[in-house]
Amino acid sequence: MIHRNTFPISKKSFDDHKKRVIIVKGGPGTGKTVVAVNLLAELTNRGQLAQYVTRNSAPRSVYKAKLKGEVKKSSIDNLFQNAWKYVDAPKNSIHTLLVDEAHRLTEKSGMFGNLGENEIKEIIDAAYCSVFFIDESQRVTLKDIGSVQEIKKWANLANAEVYETELVSQFRCNGSDGYLAWIDNVLGIRETANFDMEGIDYDFRICDTPFEMQTLIKDKNRLHNRARILAGYCWEWPKEERNNKDYHDIKIGDFEMSWNMGEGIWAIDKDSFNEAGCIHTSQGLEFDYVGVIIGEDMRVSGDKVITDFTKRASTDQSMKGIKSYAKKDPKYAKEISDEIIKNTYRTLMTRGMKGSRYIRIV
């Protein structure tokens, strides 16, 4: 699949060396990653120096593993890059950068968050053509600055031509825009007309116990190893136990489960079904079915969804600094944490292409 608007614009920059920025908006399952990866292949085949960029290491690891044995490792590594790789990149040294999950871009870069000025600026500077695939409702950490407005700002400062387009076809959630609208409505992200699941063709169930959910997802996973269990980051992930299969981080009554191990690739390894993934190991990826454990950071009170950032695990860096915000500006802290928590569960609950099952912690 090559998006009809994106390819000719990229080719134009390749031919005339003028800077252009393309913003591709699309919700979960609209094919952002599919378009990005297919563009990467097509542009590379046509002689362009193109790279796929994402801050999330999980999808990069999966794509590299899938290509292993077909292409030289050095070539694969060059195709898939972290966003902070462009801090010191020479200006216009790359023909096209395809930036997936652009909502996850940050200001400072590097392992310790102390490099560069702004990832959006650095990406635009490094390439003749920059393509940003974005869903603003998937910003899930305090550091995420990726927005259409922010991209336009840096594009204008670079004197780049700006193009906007939108993907509307639904590939995930069984092609059901109704399910996505229902999720947004029930979480209070935006009001929609989808108040219930009536008429929505998607295998959705709410389970009474984590054991029930685990059994259902395990049954689906037997087919193609494409079902996984996800959880809100409400349980600690101690560093010293991260490769200990006998240590269970998540405990709900008699139910126990480990977070994903530090070894292997959780999303595709056959043995990883018995480990729970989180937002950081699943965003940017998709499965046939997912089971989602909703932790104590989100609950229903009356007809409203209430969030509580104090219930997030301290090992989750998504909320780092929120306590300081809460002391200085409680209202802002509440608003930003509410957005992040709801966006996190929205992302988790839309990873399943065919169905999802949920268990809520009371």
C-alpha cells in the first residue's frame, strides 16, 4: 500500500531538493504503520535514502526480527531508527524520513533526555521530506509533545512546504469505526453517538476474573501466536527481577503474572504469552486478540470515568514529574494525567484486530 498523496510529494523533494513536510493523521488501525513501512520499501527500491523512525523500540525490534535472514543486519539497522538519532545529523543528509507514532516525539533526546533541542525540529532539518504519522490521542507520557500544531510550527520555521492528509480506512478492530468511537465515548476522550456496542461487529467481552480473560486469550493464541495480555502500568517492575520467570509482578487475589521479561521480543516470542505487556511494549503493534487488565489508575464513578495518577507504578517513567506538577499546579496535573491515563487505555484497548477482553480491578 502506497498512500496516494505521500509518494509523489516525497519524489518531488527527491527531484528538486526542496524541503517538504507531510502530516498524515489517523486513528488506531487506519494503516499508518502499514503505509510507512510500504513507503520505506518503495522509496528505497527507487534509490532514495529513506528511514523509518519511531521512539518506540518494540516495533523496531519486531520489524528487524521479521527481516532477519533476508537482508544484511547492517542494512536493516540503517532502515529503522530511533528519533534521537538525528540530534547531530547533517542538514538535508537524508531524502525521506518516515516518522511513525509522531505523537510520541519529545523535546530532549538520548538515553538520559539531555540531548538536542527538539526531535521534530531535528528530523525536519535532517531530511528533504519528512512524513509524520500521528494520532494525538495516543500521547501517553508527560514528555510527549508530538502534535499537528507543533509539527507545523517547526516546518514553517524551516521554510518547508506543509501538506496534510488523513487515513480513514479501518484495518484493526475488525474494521469497526463504531468500536473506536465507543471507546472514545466511554473513556470520556470525546463525545460520540456510540453509547453502546449494539450493531458493532467486534468480538468484545468484559470478564469477571483475570482467570477467565486469560483462558479466553490463551485459546485464541493457540492459532497463530497473535494474542497477548496487556495491563495498565499499576504494578512495579523491579529491575533485579526482570528476567526471573518465577517472580510475579502482577497480583490480583489468587491471580499472578509476570511483566514481560527483559530477554527476547515479547510481541512475537512463543513463550511470551504468559507474560503481560504494557503500553511501552505494545504501542505501535497489533495482535489478533488482546486481553487488557485495567488497574486502579482508572475506575468508574457513577457515569464518569475517574483517573488517579497516584496508582501508577513508580517504575513507569510515563508520569515522571507529575508529583511536582501537582504541587505547583494541581489543576494542570489533573488534566494532563487524566489525558495520559485515558490515552494509555485507549491505545491498549485498540491493539486487537479481531477482538478484546477486559478485566477491571475493583
